[in-house]
Amino acid sequence: MKRKVIHTDKAPQAIGTYSQAVQTCNTVYLSGQIPLVPETMELVEGNMEAQIRRVFDNLEAVAQAAGGSLAEIAKLNIYLTDLGHFPLVNQVMADYFREPYPARAAVGVAALPKDAAVEMDAIMVLNH
């Protein structure tokens, strides 16, 4: 099975030994995104909503680079350092996704890279 590495300058560059995404057949595995601004590689300024939106924007950029969109995400994993932000994730997610929604998990974690408060990764199935 061939693997295709997905890369875009519209999302943060990998800060380790991984790819932004990897495609096998019509499935794309999107690596975890934290709220980094691609141009500066610094955490987005602002409140928790700004961080969540930045993560969704980063995921969207990688999905588009793979020839897809957020609408084709089949599974979304959300990691939060404070699960009290889960209702806000739901609220913001409604701006980015329409039914049928992806399968999803939300996990409380002790810490994330660069002291981010949120990280998300996804599995996308291309419909073409």
C-alpha cells in the first residue's frame, strides 16, 4: 500500500518527526494540530475560543491540501487540558461541521505541546 505525505504551508509545520498528514488509498490521517499560527509558529493570541478556531482552521488547511474538506472527516479526536472547555468546543464545532457529524472522542490530558490548551487530530475519508 502506497503512502502519500500531505504538506501545506497554510498549516503549522511539523515540530517533530511526523508529517502533517499521510494518505493511504482514500483515507487521510491528519496529525494533531494545536493552535499555532502557521506564519509565526506561535500560539494564537486570545481566549479559548480563538484557540479552538485556530485548531479547526489548521485541520481544514491540511484537509484541503489532501484534496478534501472538514465535511469528509470521519473521526475527530479532541484533547483538552481542561474538560470544562468541552461545551465551547461543541459550540465552535457547529460553525465548522454540518450533519452528519464525524465520530468523535474528547480526552482530558495533563499537558500538550507548547502549553496549548487544545489539540485535535482526525481521520478523513475522501469521497472521490
